[in-house]
Amino acid sequence: MGMAQYSLEVPITKQTPALFALTKEEIQLTEGYVECINCGLCVGVCPVNLIPGMLSMYCARDRFDVAEAE
């Protein structure tokens, strides 16, 4: 959980629970598709108010009727 930081200028405070640092060799960059981390940002920017996380959950459980109704 948490937000990825791309700068060393971000402060560390008492509320920072942990740090996880990767080397350049450990970072896997992808083009196009990015794994969903359930942050919910897509919900706020969707012009038709879809909730992709819920749709995905319904489809994974073969509840296509419910997904279509959403």
C-alpha cells in the first residue's frame, strides 16, 4: 500500500510506516497495461461512472448479468 515516489525530494515523516527501494535492475517497466492496485483513481475520472474493480469482480465470478446492469 502507499504511493510510488519518483523523487528523493519527498519528505519522510513520523507517519511513514516503511520504505521499499528497488534498484534499476529490479524495476520492471511495462508498456501499456499496468496491474491494478485498487487505488480507485479510475472511478473518479471515468466519464460514465463505471467502477472497474466491481465489474472485474462480477466477471471473475461469472456474474455477467450483474456486471452488465452496473
